[in-house]
Amino acid sequence: MDAQQGNGQGTTPDLRAARRNVYLLTAAQGVLGTLGPISFAVGGVAGYQLLGDDKSLATAPLTGFNIGVALGAVLVALFSRLLGRQAAFIVGALLGACGGAVAAIALFRQDFWIFALGLCIAGMSGGFAQKIRFAAADASPTHYKPRAISWILAGGMISAVLGPQLVILTKDAFAPVLFAGAFIALVPVCLAAITLLLFLRLPDLRAPQTTQAVAAARPLREIVLTQRFLTGMICGISTYALMTFLMTGAPIAMVVGCGFSTDMATLGIQWHVLAMFAPSFFTGMLVTRFGAEKVVAVGLLILMLCAVVAHQGIALWNFWGALILLGLGWNLGFIGSTAIVAASYRPHEADKVQGFHDIILFTAVALASFGSGKVLTAYGWDMLNAAVWPVTLTCFVLLAFLIHSGTKRTV
């Protein structure tokens, strides 16, 4: 299904074709990205309502979502190699529709673990969608790669508005079964994404490689042990895990702990997701101008400021302000980290490196979402935010060593 516009063997991608693919992938990313805001806005609260006395497992469905993302990162590499990336993304969108349907059925049945299974399937779709940023980068000329990644993440602006608004509009559609309508809405949303994906014309990275390219491909172990890759991966994991750790607990802390309405919590997630993706229109240019390492460092500073705001109190502005700063910090930290990772491998090494990276990334994110419920129940909202400090300081040390060493990019 992929057009033969490039083969991953050193052919320079056409900028016009790259931009066309990026625009389509951005729109598809924005539509598919609604799975995350919908799941995180109401998944924890719905899980809390489905549980009995032990509420510490309330975030288990969101852990299921993130486990699904990790599994999807494995499956998308397999499907991409067998069918091509375009077909793989379509399979991922179909998984999103199935996950939404299963989650809705579970809510009608009042079955906590089937609900967790539905979110896991939806998360697998998210794992497929995570490959979109790499697909855009791999189909772009070297100088356009940071902007391509930024455009894909900018698609989250669509998700930030569409996801929470779908929750607000549909959460009572099947009352007294709350939130079932929001998950049923994922079915037409995913079908719309498939329509966009059908117009893609991506380079076929499955084409046979030349003997020279095969010989030049390094073993995975050699690539992942380079200073550049390790620094990019650790900073990316830290940024994403912290964001998930706090975002997962925030709606429960607001609704259950502080008595705010579900709509207020959902709007908080909407502002958070907007902050996650709105800067993406500029982040790629910042990476190109100042370097990925400096952009990541600024992102880490904003995450620290998020913790400061959250520690100030439990008024609505504290939650919303912290969530907005959390999104901004994630954007700069994660895009910058992705650019560092993308500069550590060659085109014909892409699939194996990206697969390894995303498996580790989303396994850590799944653990963060599970730990969020446990820590929130046992120690409260302040302890969630305290985790920001040791993690960000560790990342600063790694970035300092990378900048000092002057390690050059691979591609």
C-alpha cells in the first residue's frame, strides 16, 4: 500500500511529498489522539465507581491503556514490516474502535476488568499511533525532520478539543450508565481516521536493502548503548512518565479528593492536552535553532515549575495551572528527546531502534500510571508532585554530560 517514493537506503525524500504526508498524518494523529484524553479524563473516575472497597486499583484501567500502548509499539513494528506503515496505521485505528466498544460494553455490564481490557485494546491503538511521528520523520529530508515531528504532535490540538468535548457531550447519553457514550463515540472517530490514512503515500521501507546498507547497519546493542541514544531515551521516558504519573492522578484528586465536578476535571485535562500540543507549531524550529538538548532542559524546568504550583494548594487554579505547565514541559521535553533519539540511528536501522525505544518508553509509562493510583491513595496529591524533583535533576545531569562530550548526531 506504500508508494515507492523512497527505500530507506539513502534516497533523499521529496520535500513536497513529505509535507503532504505530514499534513495527513497530523490530521490522523489528531483524530486518533482523542483516545488518550477520553480515557484519562474519565477512565480513573469510572474505574473508581466500578470498584468496591479497595479504591487503590482505580487507575488500573489506565495502566491497562498504557500496557496496550507498549504492546502496540511491538505490533506496529511487526505489521509495518509485513504490510507497510500505511496498512499498519489502519489496523491500529480499527483496534481503537474495538477498544471503545469493549469499554462501553463493560460499563453497561458494570465489569471493572472488562473495562480495563477495553482500555488496553484502545491503548494498543495508541501504540500504533506513536509510530506516526517516526513515520513522518523517516519520510522527510533531514532538515525537515524536527518540524515533521512537531507537526505530528501539533495534531494533538485536535485531540485536546475533540476528546474532552466528546466526554462532556456524551457522558450522560446512556444515563444512568455514565461515560458509556464517550467510549461508543470512539468508533466513528477511528473510522474517520482510517479515511484520512487511505490517502497516504509513504516511502516503502520494506524494500530490499543493498549489500552496502546491510553491511552498514549496526547491531541494536551498539546503537542503544551510545550516549546520544541513552540520553534521549532516558529524558523522553522521564518526561512522559512524569506527565502520565501526574495526569492520571489529577482527575481523581480533583473529583474524589477535592469535590470538583467531573466537567471541571475534564476541562482541566482539555487545557492540559492543549498545552501538550499547542507549542508543537514552534518546538521543531526551536530544536533546529537552539539544539534538542537545550529544548529538553527548558522542558524540565517547566516540569519543576508545575510541581511548585501544585504544591501551593488544592484550589482549581492550582490543578489547572499545574496541568497546563505539565503539558508545556512534556511538549518541549518529549519533542526534544525524540529529536535526540532520531539523530542516533540511520534510516535502515529505524524500525528496530524505534521498536526498542517505544517498548521501554511505554512500559515505564504503564508503571507510572499504575503507581499513580497507589501513591495518590496512600500518600495524597502532594507526594505525586514530589516525584518531579529527583527525576528532572537526573535528566539535567545526563544532558550536561551529553553537551560536554560534544557527541555528534548519526544522521
